[in-house]
Amino acid sequence: MKTTWRLTLLSLSALAGSAAAAPCTTAKSECTEWIVLNGGPTRSLIYRTYALDQKNDRITRAMIMVHGAGRDADNYFRTALAAAFLAGALDDTMVISPRFASNGAGCQDMLAPNEISWPCSGDSWRSGGAAGENVKEGKLTSYDFMDEILRKVANKSIFPNLKTIVLSGHSAGGQFANRYEMANQVHETLGVPITYIVANPSSYAYLDATRPASGAGGAMEFRTFGDGRNCTTYDKWPYGLQGRTGYTSRISDDQLKKQLVARPATYLVGEYDTLPLAGFDASCPAMAQGANRLARGQAFGKYVAEKYGAAHKTTVVPLCGHNARCMFTADSVLALLFPKQ
């Protein structure tokens, strides 16, 4: 009898351990976690498949997906889950979707107590903007939030077998990924390799005053922008490096350029992302980068490769427009999001 009870208890313990190790795969509160910032009580929300404070030997990679201008982290978490399922990576991958909520002008997100309101527009969360009224201005930025997420994920006492981190973003999230890749100050300090996936942003941060232009025979080339008198903001952050504030001003232009070139990145552009839809940026500094998102992505990838020697890749995703689910579940993209160990 004692042996039977002992076996039963062991079986129940094993089942409990198995349940605890299962990924959380619903975009509801049970799959969320608060990231406390600036020593608290200020905080921001993430969706995640596994708790960030519970040791997990099975996790070998992390994939972070940043939402678009709709700030719909729950929907992007669903997209990330779909991609992880298709890649057969749910069991060994930490999937995270952070929420850059805002109740500022133009945004009406419902905030929990002490939840940070990130700026809705202007020098916003997508380009390292400082938080709103919940903290002292300039003391905390959206990039500090991502820094803290990465530090937690790279904690070897919690995830001892983590081998790689992929930081991805689509649309406004693609803008976040592009600028965070070049500006962040934790990339070399975490002890875990990070790659960046920049998908379908409306604009990029150029490193100098040149912009794409049509050359002989229609070939793309890069020349000093010729309409600076009428488009005075074409080279100002976040379209260029001039006038940076907050997080991105903490390093020099030269260091920022070096970091962009040295860090691995892939630019994903949808084959059909050619229409001015879904928050398309039609301002003059954005139009200076190309007529549509497809053209802008191809131009920027060519620009950093030819002018700065960056070993970055540009991939056109077939049959996709401005759609995160289409982009991130494409066969050619799954291998980038969930690289083999």
C-alpha cells in the first residue's frame, strides 16, 4: 500500500511538473507578466509563453515580437504563437510580445494602476521616446523597457541553456526594431547573441544625408537629398540622425553607425506592400526614402550594404502585403525567427 501511494504521489508530482513546463498559449491575463521599471512602481505589460522568473532548462531561444501602431500586443502574441507552432518551436522558445500602451493624445488605451503611458505620437515609443506623465520626463524610454526585457531573458540563472534571441517587429514595430538595433546599449553585454528582424516599416533611420534616387537606366543609387529646403526634417530623427534626444542621444553618431553595421539584421518586405494603407507615413521625410514600404525596405537594405558594408539581408516575402500574420508565418521567415540550434 505504501509503495502504491508513493508511486501515485510521484506520478502526480511528475504531472504537476509537466503542466508547469507547458507554454502559455492564450492572449489573456494568465499569459501576461509585468516588467517593473525604474525601481517601481511604474511598470509595463508583456505577453509571454513562460514566466521570466521561473527556472526553465528547456528554453534554448527567445523570440520577441513588437506590435504595430495599434498597440495590439495580444494580436501580435497570437501571431508569434502561430509562427512558433508552425516552426515546432513552442516547447523550447520563450515567445514575448511587449505592450507599449498609451492614453496620450490620439490613443485611448485603458491603463492598469502604475502602468506606463508611452507617447502615442511624435518622438514615440517606436523611436525610443520618453515615457509620459507617470515618470519624470526623459528618465525612462521605450528602449529602456526593451533593455529590461532582454536582461531578464538573458539571465542564465533562469534560462541556463538560452543560445539565441531574435527581436522582431512589424510596421511601427519594424521601426522600433530598426532604430533599437542601431542604438541599444545591451547587445554586447548580455552574453547571448541577438539578431533583428525588421518587417514592413514606413521609414528607416538613415545614417547620412543621402537618399535613394533613380540613376542611369533606372538603377537605384544614393545621392545627397536635393529638396532639403522644402523638406527640412528629412534628416532629423527618426528619419536621420540629427536632433536625437533621450535614449538614442546617449551615444555618438559614429558609435551608432558602427553598431548598425556590426549587428545582424534582416529586412523583410512584403511583395504586395505597395499601397498607402495601415498608417502609411506619407510625410516628406518618409517619401524621401521611397514611394512605398516595399521600395523603402529594398532601398535601405541596399544602402547599408553598399555604403557601410553591413552584412544585412533583405528578403521579399512572396504574396504578402502589409500583414504581420502573412509575413511571420511564411516558410522563408520561420527559419529566421526560430533558428536551428
